[in-house]
Amino acid sequence: MRTLTLVVTIATFMARVVMSSPCRGDSSGIPKPLEFEKLERQYRANILASLGTDGCTRETMRIRKSWDDTDAATRADYVRAVKCLAAKPATVDKSIAPGAVNRLDDFIWIHDNQTNLIHISGSFLSWHRIFVWQMEDALRNECGYKGTIPYWDQARFSQDPLKSKVFDNSSFGGDGEFLPDDHGPYNFTIPGLAVNISVTRPAGTGGGCVKDGPFANFQISLGPTERQVVDPTDKFGYKPNPRCLKRNFDYPSSRDFLTWENAIKIVGASDFVTFYWNLENLWHVKSHSFLGKDGVDLFTSPNDPIFYLLHSQIDRLWAIWQGQNLEERTFEITGNRTFFGLPLDTAPNVPPSNATIEDVMNLVPMTYAGRCYMYE
């Protein structure tokens, strides 16, 4: 097997001052620019004008809001519903995923299993859209939650992320315990590909177990899959590995990238290829990188419950871009069928092939094929 070293620069490693935690929960944040508001209004107007073709109406539409604009009772009920799924037994076959303990692990396992097909590929956006929708349905149908999966509105708090209610003591809590000998930077090899790819994750301000909030010392089992050396007996981390949820905040990923300026650059892109790579490089990677540890693991990042708010935001940015011209943009697609078009280790001689709309068509729309929602 030939070796290819691809260093993915998640953030420049530099000397940092470990930030103290500011007062949390200031829901005002950095004002939304008029240019972003204009694009958002156009998206909503076009979505509402398109209703009625597949049973989605204003009356049946679910509305996803920013976590910071969601009322306290709904936020508390969302956390309750996540813990409800964590208390229900896994349904995945234990002979396939022996480490799966609960219903959350069912979702983590399928993301882990599909990672090399659904990242840096043509199905990335559409696959994660249905994945978030299915989690939303599980929270509602299995645990009695009445709302939607809110989005993490990073740009409002990019310069001081802990002021977002996402990280307050009643929501998802903050950073992991600072570990002097285990806070990065980290190097790991992506498993499952026919070539070896080395990826670097930045140093952060934590590294240990989440210290506060409802998910302090929250127990997880699958992964981590990001390891310095691939374990041939458990390369995707399917075996049981009980441990606490860990975070390792990387503030430069937020301050330097998750800004309104970049949000406008993303949703204002004139073509899909530009939109896709702006979204990936300026937002998706940096959002995971800010969380660090379990939240940045390419394969098992759904171990951190913030994952679903993060990907609700990714879906929102895509929705706003699509909503500027639904007729032309709903089914636009770009990318290969695998991670960077690289062959899988199970099929090392298969050449790269582009994803097609037939691959993902049923996963794309927001207002038909059984889905009906809009972002506020």
C-alpha cells in the first residue's frame, strides 16, 4: 500500500494564553449584518412560496431556531430528550458494533461506519441533512420532545464563544478539564482508506472530561477513531470503550473563522463549488475544531451532543444558499463518492467517480420527501 501524507491544517499551532471562562449566556452577541439578513429573508420567502407540492404547509412546518433564541423550557426539554435516548438500549446488531450501548450510539455508529463516504464527498451535505432530521424524529417520537433541533449560531459569539447559551450550565456545559500533558496538538491516521492520510488537530485549552453542565462526565462508548496508529483489530472504534465526554476548545478556530464575514462569504457564493469549499474550510472543519477531542473526531464526533446543533447550522447555511434560487440550486451537487475521491481499503483498485444527483436526490429537499422544516 502506498503512503500519502496529507496534512490538513485545522488551525495554525501557536503559543496561546489559556482563556478564563467569561460570564455565559449573553444572548445578544454580535449583531447580524444586513447583507446576511437580506439573504436569509430571500430564502424564507422562496421556501414559503414553494409550499404545497408534497404535503408540506405552513401549518405542518417545523421551525428551527438558534439555541440562543430558544426559550429556556424548550432548551431544558431538549437536554432531557437527549438524555432519554442515552437511557434507551441500542438497536444496532452487537455483533457489528459491540460497543454500542444506547440509542445515541446507534446514530454514532452509522456516522462512524459511513464516514469515508460522507465527508469531502458529494453526499456530505445531503447525508447530514437526513441524519439530523432522523435524530430530530427520534427525540420527538421516542422521548416526547415537541421541538426541533436548534442550530448553534457561532457567528454571534465568534469572538467570545462561551457567551452563547450553548455552553451555559443548563445546556451543554463548557470546556474539558485542562490536561497539561494531553491537550494537543494531535496527529492521527484516517482508517479505512487505501492510502495513509495523516491529519493534525490543534492544541486547545482543555483535553479532559467536560467539567460542568448536564453533560459533565457524560459516559460514551464508541471510538475514538482518530488515533495516531490505526488499530487493525478495531480500526473504526466499534469495541466498547467506556469513558467520559471530553472537549478541548480551540479559540482561534472560532475567533478567526466562525465570523459573520465568513458566513456571508459562504451563503453569498455565486456557484455551488465555491459555496461547498467555503463551507467546508471556513466553517465545518473549524466548528468541530473549536470543540476538540470527541467533538472533532472525524468518525465519532456525534459523541458530543453539540454535534447536532453544529450540523443544524451547517444545514441552515446550505438552506439559505439553496433558497436564493430553489429551482436551480436544490439539486446541485459536487464531489466524489469517497473521501477526496480516494479508494477504500476494501476496494483499493476502484478509480474515483463523481457523485451524481441520483445518489442523493431523496436526501436533498427540505420541504418534501417526508421533511417539512425551515430555519428562523
